[in-house]
Amino acid sequence: MEAAVGETLLLDTNVLLHATDGLRPFHEEARRIIAGAGTSGFHLAVSGQVLREYLSVATRPADSNGLGLEARYAVRNVERFSEFTIFLDEAESVAQHLRELVRELRVRGKRIHDANIAATMLAHHIRFLITEDGADFTQFGGIETLSIRQAVLLLRA
């Protein structure tokens, strides 16, 4: 199924990291997605979890698989992202969907983070997630993923 103009697409944390880190393979493409959202007819969204994960990785030392940014620069980046995205609340409806996913799919451990992203999408009726980790979301029905390259083509960014 293809995304229709006017739909909201959730950005996974890795898209924001690619947009920030010039050494990542999809740096320019991720930047184009974020910058071009306003003219594409699509809406981009983030959740509290995505922003927390971004801040965690962005401020972690580079030798520990982070970006090594000072906190003030990481926060500035989040503020900049917010200029181009919609913030999705993680209200009780998200928690309810998360409980259902964990119970029905027997999600465990670190996969709870993926389940929470799926729960956020389900609660907000969002079908598409832009991510480079699409395989992590195949078990969640109603969720479709787009790679950064696919999103660039869709958004014509």
C-alpha cells in the first residue's frame, strides 16, 4: 500500500541520527526528508520516545556508539526538528495499545521499544514509519515501513 498525500509519517530515531551525523550513509537524504516535508504534502511526526532515544544517542560518547554531542547542541537539534514535525503524545491510548501488543505478540526485552513506537502509531492512526530498521516492525500489524531512500522518492525531497 502506498502513502497518500496528506498522511502523517512517523520518523524513527535513526532518521534523525542520519540527518545529524554527516558520516552516516543517508545523511543528505535524511536532511532532505526533514527539510522538504512542508512542501511535499505529507506531515512528519515524532514521539517522546523518538526524541528521548535521539538525545540518548546524540549525547553518548562517540566511542560508545554515540554522536558525542554536547547536550546543548543535541537539544538545539531537537528544537530544530520540532519546527518540521508534529509531536505525538504518548497518552493512555498508547499505553493501552502497548499492553495489547506485548500480551498478544509476547514482545520482550528491548523489543518493547519497537512495540511502543508501533503502539504510538496505532493510537494516532499512522500507517507509515520512516526507518532504516524496517525488519524490527514486521510483526506489528497495521504498520508499514519506508526506508530513507523510499521516503525520499515518496516525498520527492
